[in-house]
Amino acid sequence: MASGQQWVLVEMVQAFYEAPAYHLILEGILILWIIRLLFSKTYKLHETYKLTEKEKEDLIEEWQPEPLVPVVSKDHPSLNYDIVTGPPSHKIVINGKECINFASFNFLGLLDNERVKQKALASLKKYGVGTCGPRGFYGTFDVHLELESRLAKFMKTEEAIIYSYGFATIASAIPAYSKRGDIIFVDEAACFSIQKGLQASRSLIKYFKHNDMEDLERLLKEQEVEDQKNPRKARVTRKFIVVEGLYINTADICPLPELVKLKYKYKVRIFLEESMSFGVLGEHGRGVTEHFGINIDDIDLISANMENAVASVGGFCCGRSFVIDHQRLSGQGYCFSASLPPMLAAAAIEALNIMEEDPDIFSVLREKCKHVYKALQGIPGLKLVGEPFAPALHLQLQRSSGSRDSDMNLLRAIVDYCMERRVALTLARYLEKEERFLPPPSIRVVVTIEQTKEDIQKAVSSIQEAASSILK
């Protein structure tokens, strides 16, 4: 063994003598460089200057922290509330003054309906006020399961899931399915809850111009070209189109038939937010799919809140069972929020009963919408925005002053003028620094089935007088 090691050593020495000189020099330089790297310091210590106690105190005195929140004027409208006393139904008492209500989204007049109130009261006595727990932690009551079953039956889908907060419904549903690396094509006019869902998903967001199907198809074609370059990535990348049925910020309807064609042509999924169209559009109030005669199975997910037509609180999603069940594990608002108070679930069930028993209620609402739309045409200085069948229309200034604050003040003056004449309107409000595409200032005019022709005439006359007086 010892002789073998000796022989190896002899060979190494022999190879060293036989090696070319340049080879030995190069190896020597490399060895020296490695030694230098191992023992040299990678940084230099700079001389430190020790501050005196007085210098420290002076620096602390001079330092001013950044404000925690931006400075807001005490005159900001959001800090000056109009106080409501009593139910915001057909007549609403604001700051002690009874007005005709053209501001609340009580489209079907169910908020103060006696049947709905009695069911809610009976549920309150049986279950108490709230639930004090999410659905997975003793927060699932029998009335929740009944409401989900009734919503699925009403919408003619396999399954439905309810949330305790309307805003959180679509904001939770989007990130439950779309993750980092996925792609979402979304309309520029999408509401704020959709925007929050997009943000939470961390997906790649591609905006298309409002209701512009050519622009959407352009984006889809561009993505198709990108997918062909990298087919392996394309196979694992999910793609979604997210739209509203009836847009809350523009009061117009999405072109659903064209969207469905693009869905199948480019193999994407469609999420449809129907908070403004559920209980409004369609012969039976089922929304945009019924309005256009689209098979509801062509839509991958439908969401809506229950805070408008149903006059309750919360929201729901409906679709195929395997799609909906995924939210029970991944919908943040479902998993981590206390479940819907049983009395509100009972109220929503009774509202659905009324909607099913009396489908004529929807045609009455549509006629009222058309009447208001026609009456608001041609008011000097104001431009009407929306569809004739939309229950929440917008009145914008025909000519902007060039300043958003000035425009808001002019519209606020019109709202106040109408309030003095006992007509309640409201300004459309937005988080201006948060909105991706900030809509122009507007007055929102909400239509309900409870409003009479006399009410509508009074409201229109008040708006006309205000516009003539203020927008000179």
C-alpha cells in the first residue's frame, strides 16, 4: 500500500517537471488569486464619526415624519354626512326632511315590504342577531343552505354560494381562480370591487376599451401569437374575461353575445358581475343572460350582490358545482368572514319568493326606467348617460369646467337644490386615487317601481330648474 502511494507521488513530480512553463505559470497565478480571495477583505471600514448628545438631540428635533394619511379638508363631502332616519324606501327622511327617494338601489321596492320584514323578524327571534363565525366554524345555518339552494334554482344553475358582504363577493371570487401567471382581460369601466379582485389575484391584467369588442379581440389575438411562441407555458396559463352585466359606472350593458363568441374562439373563461342586472333584466329577472337569451352554462361564473334588487345584504356566485365548490376552500370573503346574519338570509329568501310569484314586477320596473330615461332627455347643460332599461342612470355636465372639483361642486349644488324641493338624488362617489380609470363626475338617478308619474315629473322639473339656475 505504501509503495503504491510512493509511486503516485513519483508520477506527480515527474509530470510537474515535464509540464510546459506557461502551464506552470498559469496554475501558479490561479493559486495565488484563490489565496488572495480567501484572505482579503471584501469591504473597507470607513472612519465613523461619533455624534455628541447635543447633535443627536438637534437631529431628532429637526426630523419630521411623513403624514400617516394625506391631509383632507374638513369640508370634504365624505366627512359631512346626510343623516337618514327611517327606512330608505319610496319616501326617505334625510336630515329631518322627507323626500322622494331617487338615490337608494331599492329597485323592486322590497326594502320596506311587509312580507320580507315579517320573515326577517321571525328569523331574528329564532336565530338571534348574527352568527359570530365563518361558514366553516359553526357559521353555517340551515337558512344559509336554503338560500343557496333557492338562488341556484332561481338562476337555473347547478349550485350557488353566498357571501356576507356584497363588495367581497367578486373581489374574493376572482383571486380564487386566477393566480400569478394567469391573464385577465377586463373592461376599462369595471367597478371598484372587480378592481380589488384583480389586484388580489396578482395576475397579468390587460384592459380593453369599454364595450369595444374589436379592442378585446386585438388583445386576444396578440396573446394567441405569444402562446404560439411558448406553447408549454400557454398550456398552464389560464385566461379570463371579466365584465359587468350592467355597468354601475356607465349604466350601459355588456355585449354578451359577442363575448360568448370570443370565449369559444380564443378558449377563455367568462366571469360576469351582475349586481346591477340581477333582479332587473330579463323576463324573470335573471339578468343579462336571460335578457340576451344566452345559455347560462356558457358563462363560467356569475356573481351579484343582494343589496340592490333583493334589498338584503351580501352577495352570491352561481355556476357549475365543481366551480362553486372551489370557492368554499379558496374564497377569502367566504372562508374568513362571519357568515350572513340568518335574518338577512331569510329576508332574501322571501324576496326571491315575491320575485318568482310576480314576474310582472320586472316589466313594471323596465317601463318606469324607460319613462325616467325619456323624461331626463334634453335638460340644458346636462348629458344623460345609460341605457333606457337601466335602473341607475347618470347625469353628467355637457361641458366640463376643466376642474374635477369645480364640476363636483356644480353637480353638488344641483343635488342640494333638489333636496330643498324634497327630491333626494346623490352624486356618484369614487376613491379618486384608487380607481384605475376614474369616471367623470355625475349625479346618479335611481329608478324604483314605487315611484309614481307625479314623483318622476317632480324630480325632472326640480333637476331642470336647478340646471337652469346653476349652469348659466
